[in-house]
Amino acid sequence: MKKIMITGCNGQLGIAINKQYAGNPEVELVNTDVAQLDITDVGQVLGMVREIKPYAIINCAAHTNVDACERDVDNAYRINAVGARNLAVAATETGAKLVQVSTDYVFSGQADRPYVEFDPTGPQGVYGASKLAGEAFVRDFARNYFIIRTAWLYGEGKNFVKTMLRLAENSDQVRVVMDQMGSPTSAEELAKAIVYLLPTDNYGIFHGTCEGECSWADFTKEIFRLAGKKTKVEAITTEEYRKGNPASAPRPAYSVLENYMLKLTTDYRFADWQAAIAKYMKEEQG
């Protein structure tokens, strides 16, 4: 039986990966979160990985609060960069494969077409910069690795979809930015891609998002439509949003990712974003 160690097991992606492997007799999951393992402590990481001797490590742990990363730079780099380095070192020592989950925020967001894996990076803020540093550490220290960049993730737990639905309960209208474009991606779709890639030797950097693109405002409209909500979406600019939220970190205006390497090297395809959110909403509504 293959042991797969998951960090950040209580997050949206960690939960989704657990569901994908549920009932699989060939896999034993070793779930860890910050209470069981501090990935920023290299001694702890090496000790646990040496003891478990996993077939693979899937790193779902991250400091993902974009605004908080700007205020707490050291902690962002400690978790997103040093944590990834520690896992990479441990994976190489024990011969484990490593899956490092990264983000669309490693790009500047100034493109006029979807980003492919070979495009130059240029993060605007601390979150993207710390995740890019994590990528670099994985490339430097891990031998057999998959770096998978995703975007606009939602799943079981706190997420944008649930925030909008909660706001709709108490408001006739919500204000949502319309000049940031991306690809909403369900944690289930990303988990399925990870489970697909992991047994292969198709290592390297991949983009992993649902197909298609939309703005946050359009995404919200689709959420409300599927939920049968009459709440109106007032589309605003990022500049308008920042006037009311001056402490908010910069966000990429266009961070659509093209799953180019998946399409080039495999027959695996992500679902369209509309189909994925429809499935998620149906399951949430029971």
C-alpha cells in the first residue's frame, strides 16, 4: 500500500483529495495540518517524512490570505516558500514524489491572452512572490515534482461562492469587481487532476484550472442564477473597490491560465468552469 502524505488536509483542496482517494485500497493517506506538522520547521518535516516514508507528499498548506500576506511578509514567506523547501528536501531524501500547489498570482496579470507555463512570471504582491519563491525551492531541491498552478479555487469550506451567497441573504444588491478576469476552479476538479498526474513520471510545471474565463462579477451572477437568487450584482472597477478597501493588496487584472502542458503531454482535460460550478452548487444544495 502506498502512503500519501497530505499537508493542509483541512483546507478545500485537502478535503477534495481525501474524497478522491476514499475507498482506494492501494492508498493510505497520512493527513496532517498545522496541529500535526509545522511545515516551516525543517526538523519536524524531516522527522515525520523519515518515519512515514511516503510514496508522495501533496502540499496543500499555504498562507492564502492575499491581504494578510502584505501585512505579515515573514509569515507568508515562511509558509509559502520555506515550507515548500522543507518538504522538497524531505521528499528528495526519502525518494518521495512532491506535488506543490501554486497560483495564478505568480504572474503580473497584464497579459492579453491566457498564460502558459513558459510565460515570464512577475508577481505584484507578497502572496504571489512567496508562492513563486516556493516554486523555485521545489525546482532546486526536489527531484520528482509536480508544480500545479491553479486559480480562484472553491470547495468545501470558506470560499468566494459561500461568501456571495451569504451576502445575498441580507442584501438586494452586491458590488463585485468586473475588471479582474480568471478561471473559477473547483477543488474537486483540481484534486482529480492531481490524482491523475501523481502515478506518472510526467514531472514539471502545470497549469490546472477549469476551462474558460470570466470576471468576478460574472462568476457571482452565475452563482446567483444557479441558486435562484434575485440579488442584483453591481459590477464595479478594481479602483472603485480599492477606494472602500484601501488596505487591499494588488490583484492581477487578467490571470487566466491555459492548461497547456496538460494538453500537450496528456489527454486529461478539466471541466468547463460553468459545468464545475453547476455541479458544486447542486451538491451543496443537497
